[in-house]
Amino acid sequence: MKKVRKAIIPAAGYGTRFLPATKAIPKEMLPIINKPTLQYIVEEAVAAGIEDIIIVTGKQKRAIEDHFDKNFELEYELNKKEKFNLLEKVKQPSELANIHYVRQKEMAGLGDAILTAKSFIGDEPFVVLLGDDIVVNELGDPATKQLVDQYEKTNSSVIGVQTVADNATHRYGIIDPASQDDRLYEVTRFVEKPAPGTAPSNLAILGRYLLTPGIFKHLEKKYVGAGGEIQLTDAIQMLNEEEKVYAYDFKGNRYDVGETDGFIKTTIDFALKSELRDDILAYMKEKIDENEK
């Protein structure tokens, strides 16, 4: 069994829900408190033992590369002024992992974005972490590490899922479970964005995947699915028809930072878990009292 060493993080989208902010700033660089959302994703991958990460980018995404590179001028100034705490925070992103980049030439879907990284992955298993989802598991391993552990038990692809509400199933890839062993599911089929009322379950694919390299031959078929795009879920179903693909109900709180309301809620939640907690609570109480008058 080959060790899982590599990760793909798709980050080529336009971020239209955050316009006009994302006209010049990649949505993946929008901060939760004082750290870009993408850094949380990279840190999760590193915590799972990932050594090499390829970020799939698009035009006007140079800020991502700059963030994970060294900034010698800034580091020099912080060191000269003896701001060592800030210096460590500035240096940290460039020291997390070996980070590589490839451009997705057109917005043809998540499956197409993963396909652009085929030569980087080669014949190894790999993980995919979507930048719209931050997962925090304060009581145990991060979501990606949980998938790696399941892969080491099954020697098969493992897709991260969690339960969503009935009225939300049409927004996600949904699994049709065949059997269950604790949190691990054998899957009859994977369905991308089923029409409302037709979902085979409430178990949704939520931004974490561990895939064998067999996925690429199905992505190369460039089957056009939901939304007129090449969907990763469709390729996973094709893979499931020739080799077993499991789903795992991973532990942790998932934050959707791809929507404006989710982004705001995530920022508030993270602030309440930081040294800002007391000030934020006092401010929120003040605003609630004002609105009740």
C-alpha cells in the first residue's frame, strides 16, 4: 500500500458570491480573523501527513503564491524591529509544505480541475480538499487524517460525508449507502446534485476526498454532468463500478466559507474561540440591547 503523500486543493474559481471584493483578491485569501481561508485548508492537509500540495489556480491568483512564499523584505523589517511573534506568523505559511501550482485554463468543473493535476499525482493515492470548507475537529484528528486512516484500513478510495437537511441535498453530491460499519459506508452509487425530493440519503459529500489514481481515466472521459460541467462525483461513481469506493462520516464541525452568510458565521465563531472572545461578546450584547429598545 502506497502512503498518501500528496494533496490537490482546487482554487481556480472566480468567487462571484464575494464580488466586488474578489475582483482583485482571490476568495481563498479572504481572512478568517487574521489568516486566509486557504491557510486553514493547507494546515489540515499537513496535519494529516501530506508532504506535497498542488494548488489549482486561475488568472489573477498570484496572491496565493505570494502568501505561501517567503517575503524577505517584510521578514527583515520585523526582525529588525524585534517583532518576533509577528515574524513567526509571517514565516509559517512558507514552511508548511512543498507547495506547487498549476492553472486550470477554463472553468469546466471540479473534475476538470482535478484532472489538471494528473501528472503531479502520478500513480499515487491522494487527497482533495475544497477551499470552501473549513473543518474543525477539536476533540480528535482533522477530517483529512480520518480519511487517511480509513484508506489504510480499506486500501480503497474514501469520500468524506456528513448529514445535511432534506432541503439542502440538491446542493451536494449525495451517496446511496449499501451497508454501514460504524461511520464507514459501502456505497451503491454517488449522485451529483439530485433534484429536490429525489436524494437517496441525507449523506452529502462535503469537500474532503481520498482517491486512488484510477479516478483519472474516468475524468479523462470528460463526461459533462450537472451544470454543464465535468463533475468529480460522476467520475467517482464510474470508479465505484470497477473498484470499491467507501464513504466516511467524518467527525468535526464543517464551516461553509464559500457563501457570504457562512463566511460571516465562521468569522464570528472563530472570533469567539480566540482572545477576542470577551470583546466580541460584549459588543454583541450591546448591539442586541440596542435592537431591543
